[in-house]
Amino acid sequence: MYLSDLHIGNGNKKDDFKYDIELIKILENLNTDSNNELYIVGDGFEILQSYENNIKTNDVRDIIKSFDFQYIFNEIEEKHQNLIDAFRKFAKRNTIHYIVGNHDYYLLLDEKMKNYFKNFLGENVEVHPYYYDETWELFIIHGNQFDPLNRLTLTKNGKILPPYGELMEKFISKYFDNEILTVLPDEILMDYDNIEPKMDIFLWLEEIRNKYSIRLDLEYKWIDMFVKFVRSKESKEWLKENYPFIHFLSYLFVNKIGGIKIGESIVRTINYFRGAKKTNYLLKNVKKILYESRYIPKKYCVGYSDNDIIIPSKLQGIIMGHIHIPSYEIFPNNIGETFYCNLGSWKHTVRKTSVKNKTKFLKRTQISYFIVKESNKSLNTQFIIKDMI
């Protein structure tokens, strides 16, 4: 069985995993036999939002050294005790394969942390940056490697920079979240952290301010904070390494008042082009793997591999997560067909839609998991997607 993006957290305001009972039942049913395997395809546990970076460095290896990872996992266990017990019970008879994503990549960069996590989760637990199942010819990877804003960066002087999305999350959380949490109604606090894509947040804030008659100009506050983030040392360093030809734009934010207008223009421009480009970038890269080149460049895989990831020619399926949208596609080839499954997530998402030519944000909650069985030397697949109330 395969699932991803559970984001099981430590019970803070960023932890909205609430399907413990549903997942426990699934694990119990899967544990009736002793030859089953569970694959958690990235972001199973929410480490990114479970720590605060209080040291003045932008190298993830130094950030990880400041972790009290035992405290992080103990907090998670305290809030989800029955679920952790179910994982451990399953791992006594069967194997858990834990593929790492972008909210838990720290496991790959610290051996002590990885070993502690393996013991924390159960007896038969393996942690992988990605995985190829030679028996069933399945390639499994989280997918953030194809997302420029959510992969690690190796600098020219040997530093490993956090993903830009993480830098922005930490910066805005530190300087903006406390203020917004005091004015937003309780029932929509979790929605704020689940806007997809993230750059739509300021449009959502505009809708919420009007709907609830909030006097504080939330959009202005958010864009102001976005401007401050772009001007930050961490942002400038990341932009210089990844997009040196547009790095100079960060210096346009020197004047605060003018910066706000520029920031708003940039955010609106980004949203326009994101809206115009409907192509699923993971699906696009899957097609590239299948029909053009069977490898993932090493610059995409910092922290996960020191070399290009070579994908074997024998391939019956590709399984990913990351984008929180479940999907299943079949692609023909010379010897048959190959499937691509994106596992979706176990948390709700809030996405922009158009209703009578007006922008609205709708919340949708789904849980999904993918089952593969072998029958008569062929693979039978079943994709379960449940809408939750």
C-alpha cells in the first residue's frame, strides 16, 4: 500500500492531521498478513513546521545540529499516540518503507536523527531518498525534486540551502502569523496554512477580510511581509544561487512604499501566469522520463543523491506525492503501458476557483491510498479516494 503527505505533526496550530482513526483501521486491515509492505511516499511526518530556527545560518546541516529531534518526535507521539502504536504494531510483522519528502528531508542529512526515527516508528522501517522496486518495476519518489521552490540548493561554496518555500514559510510564520491568528475566526485558521498554491494567500486574505468585515488590511500586511522576506539575507542568497539573472530584483525593495507596490505587482503577475499555465509539472516530468530521458539531474536531487538518479528501463509504474492532488494516468509504450499515480494527501486544501466570473476559494478534504497486488505475474492496482466531511 502507498500513501503520502500525511503531515502528522506535534499538535500545534500547524498540525491539522485528524484522520488517526481512519489510518489505524487501514493499518490493522493491512496487518492481517505478514507479507505486506507500506510505502509512505514523503511528508509522512511534519518536521518542517515542528521546529524554530533560532540560529543565524542558512545551511541546513547547521540548522539540523540545533534540532532537539527527540523532543520533536516525542511531541508527535504524545498527540498521536494510538496512531504511532499502530505503525509500530504493523512494523513488527511487515515492513514500512519511508521515502523522504521536503517536509522531512532532515532525516537524510543526519544519521542519528534517521536512526532515532526508524526506532521511533517501529522494528522493520527503512528510510529512502527514493526507491525502485526491482520485483514489480516501480519507481517511487516524493516529487519535490521537480519543484524549484521546494528542493535543496548546493551553493558554489558548499553550503546546502533550504528550499525557498521553507525559507518563506519560516520568515512569514515568525513575523506575520501571530498577528493574523488574533483576527481570523477559529474555523478558518487551518485554511490559512492550506492555500494552494501558496502565492494565492494574499487573494484569499482579501476575500476573508471582506467576508468577515475585518478592519485590518490583511493583504497589505501579507504583501508587506513578502517584501521584507524578498529583501532578507536568506532570500537574496537563495535567489543569487538559483536565479542570478533576476537576483537584482530583490534590490528593488529598498524603498518600502514603492516596494509594496512592486511586491503586489509581482505577486499578481505570478498568480496570472500560474493560472494561465494549467500543466501539472509533475505529470510533465513523468512524460519526460518515459519518452525522453530516464534520469533526474543531480542538481534537482541535492540531499537525496550526489549523482543523477538513473531510472531503470524496466518500468511498470511511477508513484509520487507532493502536489496534494490525487491522480492516475496510463501511458502506452513499445512493450505495453506504464502507469503514473500521484497519491494526493491526507489534509484539506483551499484552492481558488471561479464562480459566476468571481474568484472564490473552496475547501476540499480527501484521503487517498494506492494498493498494488500481483496476480498471475501481472500487477493489479486499486486507487481509493475518499471525500471527507
